[in-house]
Amino acid sequence: MDAIELLLNRVSTPNLSEPGPNPEQLQVIFQSALRAPDHAALRPWRFITVEGGAREALGKVFQQAAKNDDSEIDDAKFNKLGKMALRAPLLIVVVAKLSGHPKVPVVEQQVSAGAAAQNMLLAAFAQGVGAMWRTGEMAYHPEVKKALGLAVEEQIIGYLYLGAMPDRLKKVPQLSVEDFVSNWEGEA
């Protein structure tokens, strides 16, 4: 697949199943992340893989965090939280490692980690691996951050779910470039 075809056709795939990416595919996915734009070469990212039984353990972390927030959480929401990490054979937690740099504000570091995540999605799709970027309340919960071993200055940018590409991909919406691009002509 050439680069332009990849960029114009990548779609998120929420319905993922076994198998997850093989070690060679995963190596390419991580190498692609390390090529993200990175002002001052801070490398403001790290990645945590969650697979096998660890997915169930992460689901329990999600449940406990929600239960601590709301002891009367309804059963449907509690059960859904427990199953969230089971949506794919492999999850990659994308973490932004933020530092107080004099020339690189925190927002640039967050965007760099987001660019690393996007590179991973592109590398997955190019190799025929399905992927979905998810966030939600469990990406921002302090108890989840603690359970995953994040430092105070770290943030979860998202959970990348990876697995087998479904037989049918959703159709890519054809957006009009003109709806999103304008030309600034400066002040006269």
C-alpha cells in the first residue's frame, strides 16, 4: 500500500478479534511511533502493552475506579467497564511523558505523543492489522493512572486496541476539503 492510499483510506476498526499483531508487525508499529514529530527530541511518550489475562485485570481496575467514584454504580455500567479491555487481543496504552521544558510547552509534548499514536494506527493499517483509538473516562482517572504505574507528570493519551482486521471495513466518508481550509490574506 503506498503512503497516499494509506492516508486516504485508513479507518478505525472497532470490531477486533484474534489474532493480535505478530511480533514483527508490532515492532514496525512501535518503530513508526518513534518517528513522530518531536520538538527538542524530548521523546515525550512511552507505551504499555496489555494482553492476555492482563486485559481482565485492567477491566477490574476500571470497575474499581468507577465503584470508588460511585458506590451505587449500576450493574450495566459496571459490567461494561469490566469488558472494555477485552475488545481486542492487544491494547497499547499511549502515555505522554510531560516535562517542564523551557522551549517545548506541555501541549506540544501531548501533541507529539498523539502523533506517535497516529503513526501506530497508520502502521497497523498498512500491515493489515485492525486498530481503534479509544479514550473515555478511564483514560483520565487517577486510580487507573496509578494502577498502570504512571508518574504524576504522565498522562494517558489513549488506548490503542489492535486485532484482526474485519472482513468488511466501514466506508470512509468523503469530506469536502473546502469545508475545512481557508486562506488568510493578511492585513491590508
